Amino acid sequence: MANPIWRSSAAIAAACLVCTLPASAQTGKGKGMESFLPQTKEQTKTGDELVKVRAVPYAAGGETFVAVVFDIEPGWHIYWQNPGDSGAAPSLEFTPTDDKGAVRYGDMPFQTTGSTRWPMPERHESAGGILDFVYGHSVVAFVPAGGVTQSQGRVTVGADWLVCRDVCLPGSGQARIQATPSEADLALIQASFERLPTSAFMANVDLRASFSEGKLNIHVPGAKQLIFFPDPSEDMVGPTDAFHEGIADADKLSLQYSHESQNAKVISGVLEVHRADGAEAFVQVSVPGPAASGAAEEHKGTE
Amino acid sequence: MKPFKKAMLGIAIGATALLGAGIATVQAESQMSAKAEVGLAAPEFKLTTIDGKAISLSDYKGKTVVLMWFSPKCPFVVKHFADKDNQTFNTMYNDYKDKDVVFLAINSAKPTHAYGDVATNKSTIKEWNFQWPVLMDGDGTVGRLYGARTTPEMFVINKDGVIAYHGAIDNDGSPKGPGDVNYVRQALDEVLAGETVSNSETRPYGCSVKY
């Protein structure tokens, strides 16, 4: 089925100018990055030096963003908002400044207008059945904001991260919002934007998802491979074995959830969908949990 | 059931037998399905400290035991030693060592990894004046047996040999600093008071164990 909304893997790969991982690691197949990385390479750079941040205005789909570029040293990775079994998610903070770095709230038009949007992560598998969700190449976070273009040089983004390879190092950095991105950054920004998960409707994906008897069941007819990334959770709600159950070379995926999911009103995450023709899509998944009022009735017979 | 946790090595279950205080014995060298779950008997193990002393969990039958998965350079461990006047693990040791509580740190990193290197571990232990014995588990047998994935990942075993707590040391999963709620202290206070641990499972955080 030719569908313009399904994005071509080849096109994304071409646009990902600074990707450094082999395809097996990027698609989550194989044994992850640690199998081919040096185990005890002498580490001389600091966590601050291994990742550099830049911030530029970006507009797409009728929205304006601060695009925060994380330029990551090849071979290293940072973490998604749900880091997985180990690691830590990066954090962002915006500070209004004048040229001398002083806070000047009164005349600053800049305002964030929504939650930061992160592109699809990658599975990072380690010995011992450890599964993390990472960015193994440079990546861009999109912060919905107003007044971005008027705030160039007057708003500083501060970022903290944990960057890992065979070892982990904490790092932080700051960047003022620049006027325009470089050509290389623009290509990276566009490639990252293409990897933002959207609703199944927007992605034109026939997503059939339900949660019953402690399991999240996903079905995308025609899919060749499905990879699920659970959203972060503060209350222990999550898959018990995403290492094995979070990826399937099939059009169906089923993940057992922790018993704490009995108290969840929503079960959510993002889904990477690969089709036989090479097209891929990135879809938000959100279904009522057992604690949602009327959840059982609402989803009876969805599949 | 342990959220985000499950035995990954469903290879062979060795001979399992229960010893006096409910401690399960397993074949140390065989790869086992991890059964280290809250409410179950803590699997028996035998390891050697970095100073060469053989230690078995069953040596501490009748005592409360705290297990910590250790790494000398992991930022999530390092942060707990940053405040020289209040190092999380040393302070805990001092506060509970006279209350029949035993503290054991286990390093399951492979010896070829920087985190499993003996010299690095020794120098760090000395630098931090780390009070807990550090048990070396270079082939990862005990780490896998317990399903340990991060450093520092914590277990509290009550005097009956049953796992009473599993999870994080505290409520701050960032590498920046300790949290303001120490789950292990909470669990220890409740275990020592003969009470049920109110928060018996939390999500462990930290660096991955370098198996």
C-alpha cells in the first residue's frame, strides 16, 4: 500500500547524517552496542565534553519550537525519557537572560507551551537481560514555545544528561537560542522531527491496542516488525519483560505488565512500526488501564 | 511479581533446597532462573571478598542482611559518597551495625571492565573508607541469580532469610545527589521493629551491571 505518511526507512537513514550505530543496534535487533564497543577504552573526555547542546528556533506543522540539539560523541549514548532498566533521562531548563546573563523576566516574550517532545529512541540491550532506551547518535528535543524568534540570544537552555558507553558520566551544558540552525543542524533537526511519534490517526496506522488481564496487546495489520517503548512511570507501572516482549517480528505484540498496573488509569508508550516494504511509522499508544472508569466495558471486543 | 524485573536466564534450575532459616540453596556455578523476589527466601550464595575472605549468605543466618550491588565509578554510586560528612552507605552502616544488621556489597562487573577491575575497586574502597565488605562476583553468577541490573540496587533480607525489600536506595534516580527518602532505612526500621515493610518494592536506578 503506498501511503505518503509512512516514512521510508532509507530516507530517514539518509537524513540521519551523524548516525553512528550499525543498523542492527538502531533497529533493536541483535545484541546491542556493548557487543562491539571497546570495554575499557581509556576515557579522557568529561561528560560535559562528550555531549554539546545547541538551541535554535524551528517551525513545523503549524507549531513553533525550540529545537535543542544534543550533539553526542560517536559511540556514546544518552537516554530517552524512560531510560529503561538503567541510566537517567536528560533534563532541560530555560532561563531568561540579558547579555550579561542577568534574569530579565519583565520583557521576555518567550514561553514554553507544552511538554518536550522526544524522537523515537532505540533499544540498547546489555548482558544480563538489561534493556535501556537510548539515543546512540545526535538527536534533537523539541520544546513547544511561543516568542522563540524574539528570544534569540536572550534565553538560555540548560541541559543535564548522563552519557554512557562502557562507562557512564554525568554532564551538563548551556546554550543560548541561536538565530538560525546550520545546514547540518537543520538536516538533523528535520530527521529527528520525522521520528517524533504521532497519533495513529496522523500516522495513518491501523493501530488496534487493548489492555486486558494484565497484558498490553497491540496489533497493526500488515506490520513486519513492532517495537514498543513504554512511557516513564513513577508508580512502578510497566512491562515486566520488555527485553523479550517489547519487540516482535510480527504484526502483533503482547507485553505482560506489572501487578501495579491494576491501579493504572492509562497504559501508554510509543510504537515503532516496520512494514514489509521498508516503510516505518512512529505511533503513540495510549489505552485505558484497569483503573480507568469503565475501562473494561469500553475496550471489550476492541481486538 | 517484580515490575521491570524478571529472570532473564531461564536456562536450568539447579537443585534447590531449603535450609533452616528459609534460605534457599542453589548451585552457585550454574545459571539459574532468578528467584530473588520480595516475600521469597533469599537465594544462598558464596563469594569471596576483595580481600580474599570467603563469605556465604548462610553465615548470617538469624541476622538482617542488606545487599548492595556495587560499582566503584558509577555516578549513581559515587553521588552517595560525595558528602564526606554524610556518605549514604557508610552512615547507614554506622547507624545499624550494632543492631544485628549485616551489610554486604557485591560487584558483579566482569574483571575486564573498568568497574570490575580489582585495583580500581581497592583504591576506591580506600578513598571512600567504604565500610561494607565488597564481594567480587566477576562471572556475574550471583548478580544474575538475584536479577540485579543496576548499581546501586538494594535488597533487605530479614532475619528469617526472606527478602523484605528490593529496589532503589532512595527516591532520587538522578546522578546528582541522594534523595530525601531512603527506602532501605525505612525498610530496615520496619524489619527491625517486626513490622511489614510498607514500601517493599521500588524501581532500582543506576548504572547497568557490567556483566
